[in-house]
Amino acid sequence: MSFLTVLVAALFYLAAVIFVTGVVYRIWLYAKVPAPLRIATTPAPVTKGGVVLRMFREVAFFESLFKSNKLLWILAALFHYGLALVLFRHLRYFLDPVPMVVELAQPFGKYAAFAMILGLLGLWARRFVIDRVRYITSPSDHLMLGLLVLIGLSGALTTFVAHTDIVALKDFARGLLTFDLKPLPGDPLLVIHLTLVAVLMIVFPYSKLLHGVGVFFSPTRNMVDNPREQRHLAPWARKLEEEKS
Amino acid sequence: MAKANFEVPEITGVTEVPAVQPDTMAHLETFRAKPEFMEALGFPGEMPEDWKEKAIEAMGDLLKKYRSLQVFLDACVKCGACTDKCHYFLGTADPKNMPVARQDLLRKVYRRYFTLAGKFFPKLVGAVDLTEEVLHDWYNYYHQCSQCRRCSVFCPYGIDTAEISMAAREIMDRIGVGDKYSNEIIGKVFRIGNNLGLPEPALADTLEGLEEDVYDDTGVRVRYPLDEKGAEILLVTPSADFFAEPHVDGLMGYGKVFHELGVSWTLSSYASEAANFGMFIGSYENMRKVSLRIRKAALDLGVKRIVFGECGHAWRVAYAFLNTLAGPFDFLDPNYPVPQHICEFTWEAIQAGKLNLDPSANDDMVVTFHDSCNVARATRMGDKPGGQFEIPRNVIKAVCNNYVDMPHGTIKEATFCCGGGGGLLTDDLMELRVKGAKPRMDALKSVTEEYGVTHMAAICAICKSQFTKVIPYYGFDMDQIVSVHQLVSNAIILTGEGEGGEEEEESAEDAA
């Protein structure tokens, strides 16, 4: 077993632990904090089913962003849908046998990398070109975009230019899952790709990348519009009521 | 045109997004509340020595109480979707008036003290220590947000800057730094019962005067009762309705509608204020205290229903918070929502054919409607989402023959704030108020030129006060602002109107 294999494997285990505990901690934190008043941005659904639909439109189609800014929406869609396809395609490295749908997605997933990179470059360009966006950009915003672009580029290069040993890579990936380490192909591009992905997983719970979790907890989007029908007392607000009455 | 000691933006009919000009509004600092007024609300009168620790402690406390604050401070990705949505940014070009930048004033401190990245790599993520300079920015720029929620419509995560600015004001209040306008007004509500400090005798006088006016005008005795026990409906309305123009014409209209339906109603001198400035300063406790006055008034007077007059933020607190803050209202008639908006009430009456209306009474006007921000984006009227847009329009169209909407993107959920909401309706912020009205003025100008609009109707006391003061800066006339129920009042033909007074006195008594 090469030192490199052990190192990358160790890095992935560490990243996985940080990623999972970090995200679970955030979810627990958001779930624990009470939401004392109805603050849905109206018009808002008046039923739970309606809220599920609203959230679905928000997460799947970026409804609010579409209302806001069409160019930004196109770039965000290119990146996020591209990433989603690319991630889906990557299941082939973890599942054996490879399910039919993953097989079918393979050609789309491969070229989705370009949509993803294009979207990212567009988003990055906005941070230089539009004065308002330049004003609100901090160094970490550039770093995140840089990290994602490098992940996309290194991945696309291993797919389209400098092929790696896919069979060996799959053995390595499945080895990771079953705690039975198999050697990792030593291609520099692949090692860079995997290392950056691990870094992304580590940064995820502590950065703005968490927006993917936050949106589900956003009270302006996930609340039913029913304040005249129901009281919505937070535990700390209920105490206030008990004290004074 | 009104004179200004600052540059009034030029209106073209279309609001262009300005190029960023840092610090154009950095000088604008609203007056601070005196210690006695702070203490009356349960806040320290002066800044304590350890104000920084106290502020961070307050932030920590709010983060544990409000999921909105915690999620909103974390979720922003700085995408910029909100940057061109705030009327104050569009009118001032000051980048700190972009919603995300306004949030960042608080977020950068949150990151420094409450996140790993901000503790270890502050420069990288734009985290900073809390300093006097930062506090100064907080004070100035969180008092340049009217909490209108327009940004929250367009944010992909629904981040609502209003929530952030409320939290920021609460944090500042807790270290003795509060603004004069809102805090003194809340004090007046606690002492006297309304924002304007009108005591019971003054209210009684005013209402008697209104009865005279309506009688002179129509020959019908319409009553404007105060503190009448056993009335069916308690009307809670912004105190500006008692004397300001065009608000008072709206109050006349509510009275006429009640009169025609023959329902008994009353105002309360104890709860003579619909507005609840506790929301503006983000103080749950103060908002609750103001709300409880309405509950007490309803109980004391033994009413069956509560109806709110035309007021924007008031309707938000009433619709979305009152039941939670001061409920349960199980002592009221369960057949009606608690509370009801006067527009819901009037629209029902119109649909039931109970009002005799002559829309030609308003034929001298071409009317458009300004959706008040908090009614539009924080409340509802009727059973269906969007009723808050349809019902006031339906009422207007039932009493006016000439109605047109302002351009798409400036009405309904995308409506622009009047520029005076959120506790900013004070003369020391006049520059902000004038500049912040620009997007609405552009929209008004466009329908004025295209459709010959002559009047803009509103259902909010702040909108009406703000516009009557501010539109002269843009070459309009203050009389162009009307109350929705002023239009109703004009069109309504009272039973027996024009037939001489005698029998009307009887029916008025029946109604009471």
C-alpha cells in the first residue's frame, strides 16, 4: 500500500467525519432555535402541502432568484444543475453493479462538467465586472469559486484528456466504503482532484456553502400563512406569558 | 416644488440602477433617544462601560431566540440578487444601503465572535471586531432600512433584511443606543394610548367634530363612538386617522360603512393606536405590551369583533402577530377572523350589495394604488394568498370608474416602500425619505404620463404621511394622495341622504 493511498484515504475519512458532524450540528442548531413569530414572505401558502411545493420550487428551480435576475439565474442553474449531474454520474465509482439510471446519465454527466465550469466562471466574472457585486465580495468568495473551478477542471481533465485507471479508482473508492483499502492510481491530476474535493467537504459546514442546508430552515419560505388561525408561541415567549399573567 | 438642502433625484419614469457611490449617506444619523425614554421601555439610559461585551451578549441571546437571525446570518452567499432591490439604494447609491451590505454590517461581527472561520481567519471571510466605528455604521444604516421586505422576495434563501435590522436595533437598545423617534412614540402609547399622545378628551372632541362634518356634508347623523361598552366591533386605527390629511377622510369612510351596515362599533381611548412601533425596534416585549392594550380594550368594552383601520405595519402586527402576542381571542365571535382588515370588511359589504355606491362621485380622478410594503409582503386579506392585492383593488374599482395599476415590478409583491416606513418617518431623516421615495415616484410619473393618473390611493398611515410630505419635492401635489376609504366615503350614498335629517337621527340611533 503506497503512502499516497493511505494519505488520501485518511484525508477522506477525516473530511467525511467533519462534513457529516458539521452538517448534522448545523441542522441540529437550526432546528433547536425557535421561530417565535409567523414571518413568511407573502403571498405564502396557507397549507403545509403548499409550503412543500414552494420549497420545492425554490430548491429545484431557484424561483426567487429567477424573479430577481435572469443572468444570475442562468449562471447559477448552469453550475448547480451541472454539478448535480456530475455528482450523479460519480455514483458509478461507488456502486457495483452500476444501476441503469447512472449508466444512462453517464454521457450527460460527462459533459455537464463544462456547464458547471462555465457557470462558475460566469459567476466569478460577475464579482469583477458588476460594481455592486464587487463591493460585497470578500476574499473567501474568490477562494470558494477558485476551489470549485479547480475541482471541475481537474475532474474534466481526467475524463477528457489524461485518462486515469478507472477500474483501479473504483476499487479504491469501494475500498474506502468497506474499510478495505485498495491502491489509488497515482496520476497527479486525480490526486489533485480528490484532495480538493476533500478540502471542499471540510470547508462545507463552516462556510457559505451551507446555504444548501439553510434554505430549508428559512422562516420566510417554510412557514404556513395561518397566524389568525393558530398561535405560534415560542417556549421563551410562553414563559413571558406565564410570568406576567 | 419643495426646497431641499440636498440633491433631489431626478425622476424619469423608469428607475435605473445607479453606480455604487460609497458613503453618500454616511452623514445621516437620526436623533438618539434621551435616557428617560430608553428607561421607560426597559432599556439602559446610557451606554455602559462594557458595551461591547453587552452587545455581543445581546447578539448571542437573539441568536438563541430567533431562528431567522441564525439562519439569515449564515445562509448568504453574496450572490448579489438583492443588491438592486432596495429603494434606499436605488435612491442614494450608497452601497451600504444594498440589502446584503446592510446585513453584512451585523454579519461581519457575528462571524468574528460566533463562527470558527471568523475567529481564526477574520480577513479571509470579512469578519471584524466590534468597534465604535462599526456601532456608528450600525446606528446610521439600520436606521436607513424601512423593514419593507422587498429584498426578501428576491433572495434565493428568503433572507429578510428587516429581521436583521430589527435585531440590530434591539442589540443597540440593550446597550443604551436607541433612536428618538420610535422609542419616544412607544413611550407615548404606554402613557396615553396612542403614538400622537392624544388624550381621551381630545379624541372625543375630534370625533364629535367629524360627526358634525359628515352631517353638514350629507344631512345624515353618522356616529363616531368612543369607549362605548357593548358595541359589536372595536375599531383600532392609526392615530393619524384622527386628524391628519388624507387619513381622516378614510376614518370618515369607515364610519359611513359601519353606519350603512347598521352594526354598532366603537373606538377605544385606551387602545387608540393601531401602529405598533415595538416591531420597528425588534422588541418582542414592547410589541407584546402594546398588543395587550388591544386585548384589554376588547375585553373591557365587551366587543365581539376587532377591525383594523388602514395602516401597513399595524396590519402586519395585527394579522401576523396579534393572535400570538395577545391571544387567544376565544372571547370574540368565532365566525370572524381576528382581527379583520377594514378593506376585508368593506369588500364583504360591497359583495353582499349592502352599500349604495355611486362611483361617478370619484369621476374627477384617475386613481392608482400603492401597495403598502408590509401589507403586501407580510400579511394577507381574505382566504386566498394574494388577497392583500386583490381586495383593496376590488374596493377601489367598486367606488371609482377610472383605475390603473402602476408598472409591473413596482406593485404587489414587488411594491416599493413609500420611503418612510420602519420607524423612519421623522424630519431628521428627510433626505433619506425623499431619496427613498424615488422608485415609487418614477412609477407614479410613468402612469401619470401614460394614463393621466391624478391620484394615488394608499392603505397605510405612514405611506400617506410620507407621500404628502415628500411628493412635492418631485413636483407632485400633496392632495394627490388619498385614503382608500376616502374614495369609499365619496361614493357611498347614505340611506336617507338628501331627504332631510329627522328620520336619519332615528336610524343612527338604531345603529348604535
